[in-house]
Amino acid sequence: MSFILRNIRRMSFAHWKSNLLIFIEMAVCTAIFFIMLHNYTLAQHTYDQKLSGTVRAQRVAINLQDVTKFGELLPGSTLYDVAQKVQRDILESPDWVAYETFSLTSIPYSRDGFPTEIPEEFMEEFGYSDFCDTLLRGMLLYSPTYMTQNGLRVSEGRNFEDADFEEIDGPSPVIIGSELSPYLNVGDVITSSNTMDGINFFDRQAVVIGILEKDSFTVVQEGDVDINKTFVLPAAFADQGGSEFRLQALLSGGVIVPHDKNLDIQDKLNQITAKYGFYPFSIQPVNMNEVIDATIVSQKNLVLLSVLAILTSSLAILSVGTVLLRRTRKDTPNICIFLMSGIPLGKIMTSILIDLLFWGSLALLPSLMLSWTEYRAFLIPMWQLLLFHYGALLITYIPIIPTLGRINLDYNIRAGGE
Amino acid sequence: MALIQLEKLSKSYGRGNKAVPVLINLDFTFNAGEMLAITGKSGSGKTTLLNLIGAVDFADSGRYLFNGEEKRFRSVSDGVRFRAKHISFIVQHFALIDDFTVYENVLMSLWETPTKPHERKKKVLEVLERLEILDLKDKYPPQLSGGEKQRTAIARAIVRKPAIILADEPTGALDAAAEKNTMDILKELHAEGTGIIIVTHDPEIAAQCDRVFELSKG
Ligand SMILES: Nc1ncnc2c1ncn2[C@@H]1O[C@H](COP(=O)(O)OP(=O)(O)OP(=O)(O)O)[C@@H](O)[C@H]1O
Ligand SMILES: [Mg+2]
């Protein structure tokens, strides 16, 4: 057995109290850091999932104050022409980005119209099963702006472009929710069938151009809408591409995202309606509260957790460092005996370092066990935990180096007898 | 040729105007295989000289020649390397590691030598046998008598067969019988060719040496 091993064994017995203290402190400190890191990772995940991109500024949905007036908006009427002017002003205003809300639709689905069988959970049950096997969830859009403004991105294929919303021959483009990706690929063509709500879907085709990113969702006044099981299509697919549908989708639930958060949107809208003598709008914030709360809470938590982690680790480093230094000072007579016997300082320092790393490594176990029993997996990036843990340990070792480097052998040997 | 030659060596403790000169322009020679006693009054600098010879401490000025070659010790590590090659120490208070067994305390001396592990073991056991402490090999120093501790310290000093053994009042803490035993061992080593320097203020011990080097204060 070499000197290093024997000395470590000696120190393990001789300094067991110090070692126990080092173990406990490092275990607690690393566990706290671990929990911090874990929460951080979770918060980060939530953040990525809910708040990705910078597009989700405060936004409002607009509606006619008197919703019964929609009945008067018949194509060809004077009011309809006025409404179209209002629509153009809203869409083209330099003060904001405006886009139409989506509408939901059901796509009659016949099993032979799809390349692959799609499981039940993707179906909407409306009891129309005598028309077709069942219905799929569809979301109709009027412009690609909806996708960009809601941070909806594709992980495969491409997103919508302006051209997709123009009159097109052949199959309509469709972007599918991520959960549908096992059943359909980019390029697959689906064929709808049967009649639904008076629309003849027979032989209507759509080609998959993209797959939405995982965990995509969109926000409406009522909250989040999960669109991972949904087919997203231009409204023309369900015969709703006409200008009257587009008008309605803007004036009733369309969304305005101001460039300047402090902009008085109501006032601007009043100016537009007054200009054309149109019915006034009311505005209502789109329910982003949940999301905003989540950001604030997680940001607060992150700051709090970071402060706590820095505080505990500083304290632990300070106290482990002190314990280690005191332990080494107490061991000076023995270290001097080693030096007298011709054992190099480097080896003595190495044995102290290895001893520290050994007890320090044991202190990792509680955190690893916590991770395993709690989550059945090492959820957090291991390297961060290890970097922190061993970084802290190495910092506590630093004061040892000058202390041993300055050792006065003559003085200590003379003091040996006392 | 002299094995160790110190020329105009000076050493003082403390700094600035608090500096206390202990050795001033000291010349000292030690021949290979010699048994030398260093004597002098208490505080005359015997331990200081011995520590300078063993590179435990460093002189302020003067030259240190070992085998005709000038040595410049600057750090603890220089001293460690030098001792590992040539010199063993025996001190009055034994300087044993209390948490090591007698066996390990002796083995310590061989760790930095190129000896193979099984040879180390053989050598240690031989030396323990020779000093009649083989049956104590698994005991710890606090369980030993003063004489047994000193024999352990001697075993540690001689196991790697150094050219010189430096002993600072090796019998100071021992009774008459143990003192005689220790001197017998040192004389035996001397007879085998090991150089020995003993610091002592006991004239009887000095008389047993080949030569006496007397330090006078200042
Ligand atoms: N670290 C130190 N700082 C200041 N003075 C010291 C130091 N070490 C030794 N001295 C002084 O140096 C002088 C010589 O000490 P040294 O130990 O060499 O004497 P010695 O001859 O061995 O004495 P003794 O026979 O009592 O052991 C003494 O006066 C002592 O007080
Ligand atoms: Mg002395």
C-alpha cells in the first residue's frame, strides 16, 4: 500500500469528526443546489413551453359592442362596405399587428381516406357516426400571421405562407399537431369524405406541409387551447375562405397586438369607427394572465433559489474550508514527521485532496438518491451538479496549499516534544 | 575527503533588529563513516547546526558542500529530497505517527525509495527483528515504552541505510538501560560504516564517539 492510501486510511480514523462534518455539510449544500437546479430546470421548461419567443406581448381581442349588429353585415349591403373599410384600417394600422381569430371545425374522417389508421383519441365524438366513421379536430386560419403571432412553429416541414391562403387548385396545405406525427408524415395526402354541416367534404384533399412543435398551444380569452391533436388548415378548406368569413373573424374576436404596450387601443379603434360611422368596438384582454403569472412566479423563484443556493454554498464552502484547514493545522506535527522522513510535500497534499474528494463524493449520494427515488431518472444535467459540487470542494482545498507551502519544519520539529 | 563540509556558515533567528545570531561563520567538517559528537551549552546552537546539516532549516550565509558538491537548499522540498537520499533523523521525542503501527512507522522511510513492495516488507521486518521489537509491529506508539519508541524511531532511521544518521539527544528521554541499548545500536551501525552525528550534553556519550565537536556560544 502506498503512502497516499495509508495516509488516507489514517486520516479517515484520526479525523473522523471533521470528515463527518465535511460530509454532512457538502451533502446538505449539494442537495439544496440540486433542488435549486431541479426547480430551475422545471421553470425553464415551463418557460420554454409557454413563453417561447417574444411575440406574446399584451394583446386584446375586439368585438362589436352590440353583437346583434353582426346580423346586419350582409354582403352587398352598404354597412358591409363600411365594415370592409374598417377591416382594412385595422389590418393595416401602423400601431399594431392585427389578425383574425381562428375557428374550429370538424373534419369528417373515413378510414380509407388516410394513409394510416388514426387512433380514437384524436377523434371528436359528435354522434354523427352514421355519416362517417368519426370526426377530426380542425382549426381554420385566415392568414399566416396567426402562426407567427402565437409563436407557433413547426419542427418538421414548413410553416404557412401568404400563398397558402390564396385561391389554390389541388390539395389544401395542412399543418398537424405533434401528437399526430406518428401517423402522418410531411407530404402525406389526406382525403376527407361525407357531408358535414352542409359542406360537401367529399374527396376534399389536404397535404401535410408541416408538423407543429411539441407542446404547442394557443391562447384565447378563455385560456389555453391545446392544439397537439389538431389539424390546422386555411379556412378555405371548409369553404370559409370568403371575405365575409374573414371579416367576421376579425370583427368578432380578432386580436390586436400593439407595438407600444401603453398604446390606448380603445381610443385608436374609436377613431377608426368614427371615421366611417361604424358601430363601436369593445376590447378585452386575451387571457394571458396565467402565462404572465407563471413567468413572474418562475422568475421570482429563480432569483430566490439562486440567492439561496449562492448563500448556502458560500456558507458551506466557508465552513468546510475552515474545518479542513483546522484539521490540517492539527495534523501539522504528523505532516512534519513525513517531511522529515523524506515524503514529498506533493504526495502529502495529494493524499489530503483525495481524502477530501472521497468524503465529498460520498456527499453526492444523497442528491443522486433523491433524484432517483423522486423522479426515477436523473432529470437535471448531471454535469452542472458535478461541476458545482467538485468546484465547491476544490475551493475549500485552496487555503491548504499556502498553509502547507509555508510550513516551518525547524520550528515544528523543535516543538515536537511539547 | 570530507563527506560534509560547512564553510563560514551563519544562522540567526528572527528578523531585522530582533535577529538573534546563533551560529556565526562556523566551519564544520564531517568525514564519511565517522561517529561525531556535537556538544556545547544549552542554547549554543547544537540543534540549529544539526537541522542545518539535515536541511531541515537553511543557513543565512556560507557554503554547504556534500561530497565536494555545493548544495543550495531553498525550500522544504529541497530538504525532503536530500534527506530521502542521504540522511535520517532521530530526535529526542521520537517523532512517531501515533495513528500508524510500529510497522508502518518504519515502513514510512522506504516509501520514497525505489524498493519493491515485498522487499520493503522484508527489510522492515529484518530491522524490527534486529532491534528486538518485531513482536510490537502491530502496536501503536502510545502503547509503547519510551525505550521501545526510541527503538522504533531508530528502526525507521536505519531501514533505508542512509549515509548519515543525525541524532539529537537520542537518549535524553530514556533511562540508563535504554540509553545504553540505544548507544550500543548506534555504535553497531557505526561499525557497519554508517556516519553518525550525535548531539549531546552528556560527556559519557561524547566519550564513546570518535571525535567531539564543541560549540561555544557566539
Ligand atoms: N525559531 C526560533 N526563533 C528564535 N530563536 C530561536 C528559534 N529556535 C532557536 N532559537 C534560539 O537559538 C538558540 C540556539 O538554539 P538551539 O536549539 O540550537 O540550542 P541547543 O544548543 O540545541 O540547546 P539545547 O541544548 O537546550 O537543546 C537558542 O538561544 C534559541 O533560543
Ligand atoms: Mg537542542
